[in-house]
Amino acid sequence: MTLGSLWLLLARKTRMWMIGGTLSVLAGTALGGLSLTRFLGSGQSEPRFLLPSLALSLGGGYAVLFPGLRTGCQGVRIRRDWRRHPMTARVLWVLSLAVATAGLATCIVAGTVSPLAPGQLVWIFMGIYLVLAGWASAAMGAAASLRQDPAGTSADAEEDVTVPGR
């Protein structure tokens, strides 16, 4: 099972939401970086860059996370099925946790320097975390639905099949 075959399992609408959300987070991260450089230069935050960065990072991150979570039909067991998930999904999942941990540590350290600094940094890390977690859960969910036994293939399932509406 390759990443390309998992990509084809996602619905077209899901793929568009995930790509659009990823691009939105990249734009929000760029605006957040610009806002951070202005903050470091003047010591004051610039709402012209900070608020669009917030909207793009969080909105785009959730636009990736929610469709990514929806791809697993019966739910994904991350810890129990860890060895059965694709390597790409495992790497993305661990990377998302590393970004979240690094973001938390950076915001705590920055808060000791300036009380306004964590507000400049949190959206940058949060958007990236949400995108990585969304893509990882989409890959894990697609792989989990491939592993599921299709309905009606076992002898026991044939007895329990009912027609909707009857």
C-alpha cells in the first residue's frame, strides 16, 4: 500500500479541503513570521498581520483536521494498530506531536522574555500541528478502511444483511 493508493481513497471534496487548508496554513505561517519579525524590531504587535495569520492558520488547520478525522469509518486505534499503519502516517503523527511540544516549549520560554511574545508564536505552531495531525489521521483512516472486512464477504454477515427501509 503506497501513499498514492491511500490518496485515491479520499473523496475529491476531502482532498480539496485538505489541500486548501494546507495552503492556508502556509500563508498564515508566512504572515505570522512577518508579524514576528516586526514584533522583534519594534516590541509591539501588529494586528494587520497577526489577525490574518490567526484566521489563516487556525481555519486552515481545522479545514485539514476535520476531513482527515472523517476518513476513518470505524475509528482509528493509533496505539493498538501502530505497526499496521503506513510509515508515512506514523512519521506525520510523531512529527505533529514534536511540533506541538516544541511550540509549547517555545511559547513558555518566549513568555519569560516578553508577555506578548507567546501570542505572536502560538498560531504559527498550532496551524502546523493541526495540518500534520490531519494528514496523519487521513492516512491512518484510509489504511484502516482498507483493512476492514467488506460487508457480506463472510458467512455470518450474509445472515444479518437487511434491506434499508424494510
